[in-house]
Amino acid sequence: MIQELGQEIIVLRREKKVSQQVLADAIGVSRATINALENGRSHDVGIRKVMKILDFFNCELCIKPRTRFPTFEELRDGQ
């Protein structure tokens, strides 16, 4: 799930032609935090930071049911 969120943030950022540094400065986090989130390496990013990013892009977080159960491999690999 964190990987999917990171990929969506990349898409939003590129559509708006915003660099990681500009986004980081605008919401008050480090560029390394943005980079880690976009690359699925930041499993401890807080919801407040995610909400700041989404607010920056005028987006919202939605919850929906999963369409399928994860496979054993996905669970094992933490996906």
C-alpha cells in the first residue's frame, strides 16, 4: 500500500511539474522524506505528512475495500 501511495505522489508531482525539494519545502519536511515515501522505503511516515502532501495537490485520501486478498508472497515480502 505504501508503494502505491508513493507512486501516486510521483504522478501528482510530475503532473504539476513540482520537484521533490519544492514539495518538501512547501510542506515542511525533508526532501529525503519525500524521496523515501515515493520509493516505498518510508514505512513510518505519519498520516499528517501524507495529508500535507495531499493538501498541497488538492487531493484527498479515500478508503475502499480491497478487491482481492494478498498472496502469500506479497505478505511475505511486505507488499
